[in-house]
Amino acid sequence: MTTELVDRKIYEREELATGTDAVAHAVRLADVDVFSAYPIRPYTGVMDRLAKFIADGKFDSEYIIADGEHSQFEIAKHASSVGARAFAGSSGTGWLYATEALAATATDRLPLVALVGNRALDDPGAFGVEHNDAMLVRDLGWLIVWASTAQEALDTTLIAYRVAEDPSVMMPCAVAIDGGYLTHSQHIVKIPTKEAVQKFLPPYNLGTRRMHPDNPVSIAPQINEDWGMEIRRQNWEAARRARGVIYRAYKEYNEVFHSSYANPFFEEFMMEDAEIALIGMGTVTSAAKAAVKLLREKGVKVGYVKLRWFRPFPAEELRESLSEVRAVGVIDRDFAHGGPDDGGVLFNDVRAALYHSSNRPQIVDFIGGLAGREISIEDVARMVRITANHKGEGELVTWIRVREGNGAGMERKGGD
Amino acid sequence: MSGSSRGTKSEAVSTAEMEKSVLRLEVNYRGIFQKSLAYRITNDLVYAAHSEGKTAFSNGRYSDDPQRNGVPCANFAFFSDALSEDDLEAVASASMDIDRANVVVVLDDTMVKGLEPWGHYGIRPINEKVIPGGTLLIVSRRKPEELIRHLEKKTFDYNIAILPGDQSFAGLWYYRDDATDVRTIAAVARVAPEIVGIHSVEEYVKKKYNDAAKVKSLQEAYDSVVVREVKQSEGIAWPHSKPKLPSWDSFDEGIVVKSVERGFTLGPRGQNRNPNFKRGTSKTQRPVIRFDTCIKCTLCWYDCPDECFDPTADGLYDVNYEYCTGCGRCAQVCPVDDCIVMVDDLNFEDNSSPWEMYKRDAEGYVKWLEEKKGKVRFMPSPVTGKGVRHTEIKAAVPFKQDGGN
């Protein structure tokens, strides 16, 4: 005898799904009108699944295969400008090849939702996860959100459309999921019903901006110095307004799907009375949570913050969350060579946010998991130890699980 | 603490002291046709002033597009006998456009009708930047009064100076060396010796060109400049809209511009056109049309690259001068001798419909039009680089009573 595990009014079934399957379901359920594709691992999983949905008659959408990622994202951008709900996605250098279109999608204020299946940037060629690809668009007017489980990837893709298409936002949104770890591993995912999704997600409405024979408009004309600042300022305000919309979107999602997203921007794990906190994004969360639990059993007052929304960055909320801790360790699955104190991208964003904290905790950085390398529970435990013992002087960055030697060979490179 | 931006205390800074020694010069020219000429004038002025020990530099208005035929563009030059290069740059040129000038040079007198530079909208008066007591220096064969009747009335007195000469075309394709370059520099020395003295100009020109004719034209130009004060009571109420720039929170987001609605009816102004960008100030000449000799072949309407012709109910083609850039294509393709002729735009007061005038009084229109044509007829050559062909006027074709009906 089987037990009914899901609420049938909200969920049609459970499925053993990869992260890319989960995103494909969300795209189908959001009734996306146009999606464009060009194969690259790990994004390819979404293409395959959506093609199957169409072949099976479960999904009615224009599926356009481009000749490369630049065209792919141009297609999606233009589809969005005529009022079609659009989707596209890529990974690693494919995403970078689309950069010109990505920048224009943001400045044109078109609410495209895109998947970035995080992948190391070439060279050398590698499939494994690194976050630098999605981070490329962090300053361009893209919203960026990380999901760390397949269920969260599905939920977040639907929420991304809700936020991006809100009339007060109208910005593209990148949903990032770790290549390999999340895109290709299979977990039980609850698949919502279309009716429930329609309750949550209103139809895409571009209003008077919609390019159509009945509404002829020009998009993105050449402007001169008389206009540029005002247009950038509008976009800046929209990114600020997005914070409020994100709160509303998660509240509505919780109501429709009886889910329990508390703070939409990040999940706090064992942060009550924590003296030490680690913060990271993506699938490192599993190891981090396990390590925190084990250390708590030994009496170490440690907690973990799983950051979801990277843009807009929740500086105010993080200051609040980390107001009582004495030391913070940031886990960067990215690199920013030559950056401030040689830290990673996330490290310096978190550090900038905490600069204005009344209680400025010590903050150190861990660079790990690059090019798909694993981060283990023991690795996280080591990070906690280093964070707790750091005196705030000297090197702030520790490389995790990199093969270290005895330094022979460094002399001739002029390093000190 | 909150992450909101902290208020910055503004320091009371006055640039008045620095301003005292700053002199600004603007050179208005036509895109392509006069680009090289304008650059030579501002550059030579900088060199000549530099030879006097002044700090000076020049630049072109960055948002202009001097690679478009006839589009009004501007070059600037800045001078100071007290400031360092950095200070002069900071005081005079930290903006993309200037808001005032001691001398405004106009290399084509038809620009007195207004400027619609590429990338801007609305039409600006040519004397917009002239400061009280400053000078509007125009290369022209006209009398000051003929030009003042096109200028916006200002709230103060200033000067108009005429350097006798034709529109000189020294642009991207060829440099017609008619000495307009050195003559204009001499005229600047005449109206604003504080920018550069004529002796420094002479020394500079001698050294640069080693050409007796050039040096001679300097003195001729210096002596022939006519200067006259323009009283604040002189000029006209500006008939065009000027640029308005909205605040960031008062226009729609998303960089979308509503297209011109498709719309077409017969008659004057029958087609819908872009009200924000008309381009008509690009012209130096306008086509005038003898509707009475028109054979209704449609070629002017068909060939016009700017779609300025409006078919009328009687089969004729009215022209909307607000949008006409004066390219001369219609005059070139018209198969009837002297039916469409290009005429100096300064001969005309406004952009009203010629077809309406013709319908009101056909014979009066033809008489008026033939007077406007003047003594010399200009026709742009179809061969690039050959300049203009000056044609002595033939006896006008007599008015045809039943023409155009």
C-alpha cells in the first residue's frame, strides 16, 4: 500500500529528476512561449528534456536552435521584446560568448529567465562547477539567484519569472545551479500542477513596450550624453525595487505551494546563538550543513548561511543575520585574481556589506571547489577552525583542497 | 546601520576667479562638407594663441555626427592667459557641450535659421551661446539685417560680424582651398584680439603655409569684416521648440520609442512624420517647384530619400521643407527644365506649403518663386568631389495658365 506523499491539488506527482529536469519542468509549467538553445554541458539537459516534452505533446512552445550562444540569447531577447515569455540557458564559456546579448537584454529591461549551469571557464577545458560564469553579469542589471537542490531549482525558476516580470522590476534573471553536482544528480522532486502555477504566476505583460505590428515601437535607439545617466538611474532603482518584489514573490509562493521559504534571500542554518558563521552558495550547502551539525554536537557555536540571491545582494539582511557573530568565513567557488586582499568575488561582496555593520566581525575567505573539485564535510570543518582561530592579520585567503608542495620551484618565479 | 547613501556636504566652490581669464570660441559647420575646414580653424587658432604663450586647446562636440551630410556640428576652442592646461580643461571643457561663447563662428550662413544637431531634438538658435557683448561671426555675402531677421531675440546686446565670403566646402572628400581657413582666423583676431592678435596669426600662417597668397588674404579678411551691434530689441521670437530633457523618473523605462504611426492622406503634410527629428536644418538650398510646368511624372516623390513629398488630390507633389535636407535629388531627376530648381534657403522666411500658395494664387506664386531664384542657380553635381555647378539663369519659362490641372 502506498502513501499519498503530496497534495494532489498542488502537485501532480513526484519524479526522480536531475537539476536540469527540474528546471525543464518549471519552463513547461511557466508556459514559456519561446526558448532558444545551443548545446553545452551541463545546460544540454534542459534542452533534451524540453524537446521530449514537446515531442510528447506536453508542451507547446517555439524551440529554436541557434548557431551559437550569441545568436541564442539574441533570439531570446527579441522574443521577450515582442511579448513572448522566453527562456534560454548556457554554461561556462558559452554564456560568455553571449555576453553582448546578455548586456543588451539587461539594458533593454527585458525579463528573460536564463539558466546558468555553472561550469569552469576555459582554458583548460573543464566541465566542473565554478561560479565565475554567472558572476560575469553581476554588474550589468541581471538578477542572479543560486539554487542548491533540484526542488529549489524548480521553485526558483518559477519565482524568477514572477520577480523578473513584475512591472516594477522588468529585469532579466539568471538561475544558477552547480554543474555536475546539481545538474546531473537525481533527486525526488515534487512537480506542481499547471493550475497551481497559474495561480502563482500571472501572464507576461510587456504593456506599451511590446513590439507588435499593432504597436510599432523602436527599441534601444542610439542616445547621447543627455540621456544615458537617467536611463542607468532607472535601472538602478529597478534593482532596488526588486528586493521588495522578491519578498512578495516568496510569500505568494509559500501560500500557493505550502512551502516554507523564510528569508527569501538566504537560508540560515543553526544561526541562533552562533559565534562563527560560514556563508556560501550552491551545492556546498550539503557539506556545510553536515559539518555544522557535527560541530554543534561537539559544542562549537557555528552556523551556516546559504545565500540564494546574489543580485540584488541582501546587504541589509546579512548585516542583521551576522550581527552577533564574531567571525565569518566565506566560501568562494570562484576566483578574482588580484582582487582586494586576493579574495574571491563573494568574499569581497560580503566584506563590503559588513563594513557598515555595527559589530564588524573578522572575515576570512576560502577558495575551493574550483573546476568541479569536491568540498567535503572535513573541508568545511577545517574552514570553521581557521575562521575561529584567525586573528584578522596576515593572509585572509585559504585555498581548500589544492595540492600543496614544499615550495620548490617557486624561487625562479620571483614569488616571496 | 543602514546601507543607504550618506549625504555629502557640498562645498561652496566658485569658479568665478578662474573664469575671468577664460575665452571660448565655437565654430558651427556642416557635417562632411566643412569638417576639415572647421578643424583647421580651431586647431590653427590654438597654435597661434599658443605662440603668444597662452594656454589653449580645441575639441569637437562628441555627440555630433560630422559624417552625415549637412548636419550642423560644432568645434570648440578654449583660451586663457592665466590658467594651466588642467584648470582650463576643468573650467571650460568638463561638459560635452558648452553653454556660452565669446565668439560664435558660423561657416554657413543658412545655419542662422537654426540648428538640429544629430542626436539632439528640437531646433536651437545659432546665437544661443553668444554672451553679452560677444560676437556672432558669420561667413556670408548677406547684409547683417538679412541675417538678423532669422535670429532669436536675446535679452542683451551683442555683436554680429560678417566676413564676406561664400559657403566654403572643405570636408571629408576634398579641400577647396579658397583661403576661408586663414580668412576666418584673421576675422577672429579682428573681433576678439584678446583670443589672438593679428600679428601672431600672420607669423603662424607664414610659417605654416609659406604662401604669399594666404598671407595676403589674411589682411584682406581682417580689413573687410563688418561689425555691427545687435540690440536686444532685434531678432524674432523663436518659432521652433527647443530641447527639453526630462528627469529620470518622468519618462518610461525600457528604452522604447513609439514609432511614427503609419498614416497617409492626400495633400499638404499628408504623411505622418517624426515630430521629434526633422532634419530640415541640414539644408543650404531648397527645391522650388513650378507646379504649372509639372508633368506629374512622380519622380521627385519617388526618389526623395527623406520622403518629403506629399501627393495632392490634383496629382501634384507638395514638399514639406521642415523635413527636406536640401540634397537636390528631386531637382536632379525632374525631367522638365527648371521645374524643380535648388535655391538658397536664406531667401525664404518659413517652411509653409508651396502647393497651398500655388492653389491660392498660381500666377502670384510663379512670380514670387522666380524672384526667389535670384541671379545664380546652384546645382549639386552628381559626381562626388566636383563641387557645385553655377549656372547662369535662363529666361524664366512663362507661367502656364492651365498647368498642373
